Amino acid sequence: MRPDLLLLGIDGGGTRCRARLCAPSGATLGEAVAGPANIRLGLENSLAAVREATRDCLDQAGLSSQDLPRITACLALAGASEPTDLAAARTQTHPFGRTTITTDAHAACVGAHRGGDGGVIIVGTGTIGWAELNGRQYRVGGWGLPVSDEGSGAWLGAEALRRVLWAYDGRVAWTGLLRGLFEQFQNDPHAIVRWTFKASPREFGSLAPRVVEQAARGDAAGVALMQSAAAHVDGLAARLMELGVSRISLVGGLAPLMKPWVSRSTQSRLVPPAGDALDGALQLARVAAESIAA
């Protein structure tokens, strides 16, 4: 690899975009966080978040936009698992010397297993299972709300509001969790409905911490929601196991909170991730940079 090259890793998710700029030695030159970067929900805004985080990294490193051609970047973005969205992202003009675009799930798997065989289940704003086995990639779930992403933070938020409306109808009993959420909407079921018409996965996911907190306190609705979410995560794990995955890492913002709720079968396959999606993106950027030298 040329000594003047720089490596940039981007981990873009439904809640935030993380960036890390490194020297060829691996030394970190800058790290930054910007807004959401799920290209399925908005390519322009996602790439704007990438640019913002990149500028912050360059500033920390004492560099400028004139150094962008030196950068080999891997943009690991939520939504890039969809062919149309990935193609649209690749047709954009990117400021870097070389740009690789992949999914955040792919980068998370590479980071978790240092590029070796294994699987990950991302439990964050969304959910997805991903595996790398014998040179092949496998995806399970992660098709996005409202038809998928079961067990995710966004799903938890949506399901919690569903149960608030059930309680209002008299179909289920009120609990502290449900009453608290109802009060957040001024005890108006129509306000909930209006909000859901426009709410993003990130906004639905903002309700998940309350579900987790109340479940830990024994709230009946919170416990039922966490058990249901964990069952969906177990389903992703079971499919990865059927494909031959023996090592699975649970990653993402909700992963540590979800781990105690998943089944013993799932837990028996879990291994701590060696790194995260940002580490994986940097590893993929390095592979791309070395291919230039070759």
C-alpha cells in the first residue's frame, strides 16, 4: 500500500453514522459521528451525513478536502442490501480516491470475525442476520419496517404503541409502560395514529429504551414485548445455524440488552465480536487499497 494513502471506514445506520480515518499503519487520525445514514430512507441525507463525519475526521487529523483523493473509503450503509438503493448510491459522485459501498451488516460480520467465517445478528434500529461462509454471503431478514425488522428497536416501539391502543380499546390491561406511553401522546389515541403516519424507524426506536427499562422492572407488557422480540432474534439465529454457522455475534445498540432474553440455544452459539462494523469497514477499505497497489 502506498504510504500516502489514507483509509476511511463508515458505519451508517438508522440512528447515526460513525466514521474513522486511519493511516496505513492502522493508527487512528480522526473519529466522528453524524446523523442517520440508511440509504433506503434517504440517499441524499445519508451521503450528507457521510460527508459531515468525513470533514470532522479530516479536521481532527489536520487535513483538508485537498486530501480526499488520498482516501480509500468503505461506506458500510444500512439499506445497501437493497439492489436498487445500492446501485443508486454507487452512481453518485464520491469525493474519495476510491470508494467501496456495502451493507452495514456485511461490515459488521467482517469486523466481528476478522474476515473469517461466522455470522452476526444486528439488533439496533433494525434487525438483520448475516453470515460469511466459504466465500459466500447469506442474509436473513432485515427487509425494513413495516414488513420486517422484527425484534428491533423500531419494531419494539411500534409494537408498544400497538398495545397502548389495545389497552385503550379494553382488549388488554393497562400497565405502567402503556400508561406512560399514552401520556406521552396526551392520552389521545388519534395523536398516536397521526404520529405513526410520519414517524421514521429512528423515531419508533426512540421508544425502545422505555420498553427495555420497564421490562427490567417486571412490567407485564414490557416483559411480553422483550420475550417476543427475543423470539424473533432466536428465529434469525436458528436460520443462520441451519446454514451452517457455528459462531454468531450479537451486535448493535440493543444487543447487550437483548442477550439475556434470547434462548439457551441461541446463547450457546454466541461469541463476543472481535470488532464492530467500523472495524469491518476499515478492513474492507484496506483490502481495496491493497488491490490498487497490486
